[in-house]
Amino acid sequence: MKETSQEIDNFLVDLLSKVGQSLREDVNKNKNIDTKSGPNDLVTNFDKSTEKNVVGIIKEQYPDATIVSEEGYGDDVTSMKGLVFFVDPIDGTMNFVKCHDSFASMIGVYLDGKPFVGAIINVMENKIFHGGPELGVFENERKLAAPIDQTLKDGLVIISAPMVLADYDNTQEVVGKSSGLRVLGCAGLVFEHLLKGQEVIYMSYLRPWDLAAGRVLCETLGLAVVGVDGQPVNMLQSQVVIAGTKNAVSDVLKTVKNSK
Ligand code: 2AM
Ligand code: CA
């Protein structure tokens, strides 16, 4: 493996800072908006153009890597062997369209199936969270300390609104056992909050590109990322994911077990 994690980290920070600069201009422009799986699953011309650009740059720099990406410019990836990049060009497209704020762009990199490097840009605040197991986690240039391992009752939780409304996986009981519920509508920003210790749990149905970068950064800071069965996540599948402090994740796993 010739590329080091530090080289890839530098590459991701440089790439996402350019993506961020473009998206801060695009956010106020007219957009072509389509729906995908349902009326609340949006895609714009900017999701597509950003992904096309990012995938092209990754392929030029890392021709042997494979790319899993949201809008179809990546590869059909069936194996985690070698270097695999996961790209979410705009995470929180609904916020991008409706709020003009609170959206992210994310790239996670895995080497032979293991978390290697991840980067998330909070676009409107121009903050990049990046790093990996060999590097630590940084907010721009500042190294972050591991969050305190708080329990569920001592912390706030972020759970996707559809899951709580449907009481899917007993999520209403999880909320009841916590200090309270917050909802952000952008996985990348939720990972930012977890890394800073603002909430102790994130629970949502996530696709590979929603999860990849955040998982690298969370695990690097000692946070747990598991499926509802408590088992490791499969990076090539969509699944309900529980991420957070080890204590709070263990509390949540006991509660979701009681779901009908
Ligand atoms: P996106 O904007 O990249 O689609 C909103 O609650 C969060 O969930 C966002 O991070 C959003 O990512 C993601 N999301 C939106 N629709 C989804 C779906 N149908 N399945 C899984 N994740 C989804
Ligand atoms: Ca997206």
C-alpha cells in the first residue's frame, strides 16, 4: 500500500475545502430538484455535478481505488478489498434546498475493509472534521479529544424523525430514557456533534455513504458504531445504525431488544 493515511487525509481536506467553496456559492442559486425514493428524498443538479467532479478527481489521483457514491458516478462495488472511497456529495440535501444551511459533504476511505481516513465538511461553517485511526481526529487544524463516555440517561440523543414517529426499533423508549431528543436532518452534522460530545447517541437508517466518514472518525475517538443487533456494520449495505458513547450504545442495545 503506497498511499499513507496522512497523504489521503491531506487530499480529502484539500478536495472538501474546494467542494465547500463551490457549494457555498451554489446554495443560493436556482436548483433543478428531483425526488428519488419518495417525496422527501431530494436530489439536485448540484448533488450530481459535485459527485461527478469529486469522483473524477479521486479516480485521477487513486486509479486503483474503487468508489461507492450516491448519485451513480462511482463503481459497482461488491468487495471491500483494497482502497475503497465512499462519497456523499451533499449530505442533507433537504436542508440545502429548504434551509440554505446545515448540510455537509463527506468522503470515507477504507483499506481492506478497515476504517482508514474520513472527512466531513460542515459547508456553511467551513469546518472540516477529518482524520483516522493512525492520525487522530481534527477540526480543521485542531486535534479533538475523545468525548466523555456518558450513559444514555445523562445525554441527548439524535434519532431520525421517521424512526421516532413510527416508534421503529422501540426508539420512543430510547428517547424517554435519555435527556432529550434532537433532530438535525444531516448525518454529517450529527457526526460532528457526536465527535464534540454534544449528544451521546445517533440512531438512523443509513446508507454506506451516509455512514462511511462518520464511522471512521467516531471509532477513532473511541465511540461505538454498531447495527441494532449490536454487531459490526456492513459497509456495503444500508442498515439501522447506532453510534455513540460505549455506555450509551450499550444502554440503547438493551432497549431496542424489547422492540416488537
Ligand atoms: P442525504 O441528504 O445525503 O440523502 C436526513 O435525515 C439524513 O438521512 C441525511 O443525512 C440524508 O442524507 C439521509 N437520508 C435521506 N433520505 C434517506 C433515505 N431514504 N435513506 C437513508 N438515508 C436517508
Ligand atoms: Ca447525499
